[in-house]
Amino acid sequence: MMTKAIRVVLAGFLVALLLLPGCAVDPMEQLSQDIESQELSVRERAVLELANFDDERATDALLDVLQGDEELCDAAAVALVKKGREWPAKKKPNAVVEGLGRIAKNVNLLDAARARACWALGEIGSREAVPILKGLTGDAKVPVKDQAKYALEKLGFYTVGRPF
């Protein structure tokens, strides 16, 4: 015969087993699905959550939004600035700066996304961005060239920046 205490423990164990699969869902999976939603408000919420999500995969998701979602490009750039500034100083290189650099240099992307990537590099404030931005000051696309110059000024590199 089972005692009442053993039955309570077994019942609790069974309830925990039933709930366990729901607990194992990776939050990044849900955010990745939300980023692909047709509803703008769902995508906006996902970008805000990714900005505060402590997972390196969030950076990749935000970089994808920056280069592929014109409606949320600005929000993704701001979120990436936050992530880039929070990147641990001892963890070199800064993956956010590298990702933004790849976007800024990709001539196959829209000029707006490339220019926003340059802006974000300047706002992060990392000197790692200087070589990337210097290479873009000769870009044929005016928005990219101008944002690269503004970003260099923000980083204190005035020799290539606009004249005052």
C-alpha cells in the first residue's frame, strides 16, 4: 500500500514531467519566429527583446533585421548600438562591430542599411571600427560615405572627417 505522502510526491513528479517539455523551449526560437511575423508590432517587440537578450545569437538576429527589414532597420541599429557598447572589453574582437562592418562594406545591400551600419559603428564608440570606416570614406554611395565620415568624427578621427 502506498502512503499518502508517496502519492503526493508521485503526483508532483508526474505534473513536473508534463510541464517539462514546455520549459525546455529555447526563447531564441520564439524570438526568431516573431522577427519573421507579418505584424509590425510583433516584430518591434521581438527587436526590443533581442536588444536585452543576453545571447550572442541575438546579435546575429539583429544584424539580419538591419539588412533585411526596412521598417525596423532603425530600431535594429539602435539595439545593435546597445549590444556593441555592452560587449565585454576583454572579449576581442567585438562581434557587433564585425557584423556591422560586414553590412557597411556589402555593396549589394541597400544604401540605407549600409549607412545605418556606419552610424551604429560611430555610436558604439569602439576604435575597432576605424579601419572599417576609413575604407568607406571613398565609397561611391554618398549616404554611406557621409555616415562613415560622421562616424569617424564621433570616434575622434578627424583627418578623414568633414571640415568644420
